[in-house]
Amino acid sequence: MSTGFIGSNLRLARLFHDLSLTDLGDRVSVSKQFLSRIETGAEVASTQLQESLAQELGVLPDFFHYVDTNPIVDEQCHFRRQLTTKVALRQVARARGEMLKRLIGVLDEHVELPSYRVKEADAETTEAIERAAEAFRALFGLGMGPLSSVTRIAENAGAVVMRVRGLAPEIDAVSFATKRPLIALNADGRSACRERFGIAHELGHFSLHIGVLTGDRLTEAQANRFASALLLPRSAFATECRMALRGTRLNWTGLSELKMRWGVSKAALIFRARQLGLFTEDQARAGYVGLNRHGEAQRETEDHLIPREDPEVIVESLKVMREHFGVPEAAVAREMRVRPQIMQSLLGYSTGDQPANVVQLTPQRSAA
């Protein structure tokens, strides 16, 4: 749906590029006050200014006139560590998510993506959260052993996972509980273990916090509990966790072996063992002290041995569009009302240089 100039679309494009009003005003030769009034609808942008703004922001002029009937609202945004993430950084992340949502909206029109199957669950007690994670595993036939690819599981559940550039270092991941739920991972070099836990954490929000404003200590703890239970189910982990102890002391070799088997950081293994009463408070504290002493608080020794999981749905969808419908990425960008560089910035690679993927997607209808 198109209408007159919509100031919030200008704000979206500006925040996508992490530009202040002053930054953008300098580029198009108007004051930040005037731009602010345009964004709030108090002033009207001339046709010439609209053209300049579109060129500077990498969008098409009609981008500013498009009515999004389902904009992302606060209750749909789940930021890890939201309490300590500055508002400005969250705004940029939301803008990136909004653009990703619009890309998925275009792809959903032409390609049959996996149906969404994450069930809503109760978060009232830790036992309820444990059972919710076990029910998730049962729903997708995952058994109680290590998960080979948390990314593929999330995408098979109907979410879309994507590494997104331009997120602040403070943000590991952010998810959006939209019609087609999105999980945006920080593309800036997180370890595979950290990404896997982040995806499981966001699945926890999708399951436990529908319509709930998250980011406080309670909801973050609940999502962390779900992630721990999903990645390390209590029955199987309790049996194997014995190898992480030698008498009453931690067995670091055993912890390393558990990490390689389960694809979960040693810090998360220690946390889960304490959570289930398998480690005492003193043993867990000794574990965290040991990690700090050996410089493993942020990056652990084995991190490079665990391969990162590549999200597949978006890249494979673009491939289907190109090969089945003859629709290049530039045409997809036009449907988004943006220029190709926006997609390249969002996805983090040249649209002519996509990696190979294996997710099976079904062409829905011709894009002609």
C-alpha cells in the first residue's frame, strides 16, 4: 500500500545506516531540526529532497511512501542483554530487523518456506521451562542427545536465522516475533558455541514470551533456562557430566570433551551443571575462576574447533527466485523498494557470490 510521504520510513532507513539526524542532514544539506520535523510529519519533504534522501540512503523514492501494516513493536523485540544495551543501539538493531522482515515478506510471496511450529509454553516455574524444552525436542524428533545444528532446527521450525552486519558489539543476537519470526545474529565473529546458545535463547523467547516485553532479568533468565535445557537435556547431561569431575575437583579435560560433544561452551556447561545440582557452588565458582585465569572468559581454547553453522533459508530462497523464476536479487530489492546495496549490507555478502545451501524450499508461484 502506498500513500504520501511517511516520516517513519525515513527514520527506518536512516537508522539502518546508523546515521544521526546531523549526519544525514549534512549529506543532503538540510538541518537536523528540519529532518526531525519531516520524520515526525510536521514538515513535508520536497520532491527534490526526497530524491536526495533516497539516493543517500540506498532506497527507491517510493520506499518513503510504503505503508507497513505490521510494524515491529516493543513486545516483538527480544534483545539479549537488553538492560545493558543503549537505546540508540537497540534502534539500529530494530531497523536492521525491520529491513530483514521486509526481505522475508517478499520471499514469502514467492517461495514456500517451512511452516512455523514453535509451540507456546508456560514459563511460570523452572520445571515448566524444562518440560517446554523437552517438548520442543519431542516435537521435532530430536531425541536427548547433542544437536548437530541448532540453526537448521530453528529454520525447520519456521524461523529465519541470519547473521546481520551492523549490530553493536553489545548485542549477541536479537529476535523479532513477527509473522515469520526472525533471529538476527551478530555477524562480528561470535564463536559457534555462542551462536548456538543465542539461537536456543531466542527460541526460548518465541516459546515462553509471546506478547511479553522482554529484556529484564526474569525473562532473560527464563530464556537462558530454556536454551540450557534444549542444548543440554537434564537426563542425558546428568549422566555424562560425571566426566567433568575428578573426585571433588573439576576435570578440565573432561569439560573440553563435553564441549566438543555437545557444542556448548565450557562456561555454559558449568552453568548447567550448577543449575541441575551436579556441581556445588564452590565447584562452579572454581570453574569460572579457572576460565578467567586462562583467558577464556570471552573466547575458549576449543572455539576454533567447532564449525559455525550457516543459516540457509534466505540464501536458498534467493537461489530459488533466481533459478526457478529468473528473478535476480536486484529485482527482489526493487520489491523491497530499496537498491541492491541495502541487501548486500544487510546480508553481508555480494548478492552474486552466495554460498551453497541444502535447505529444500518449494517454489510457490511465478514472480512474473
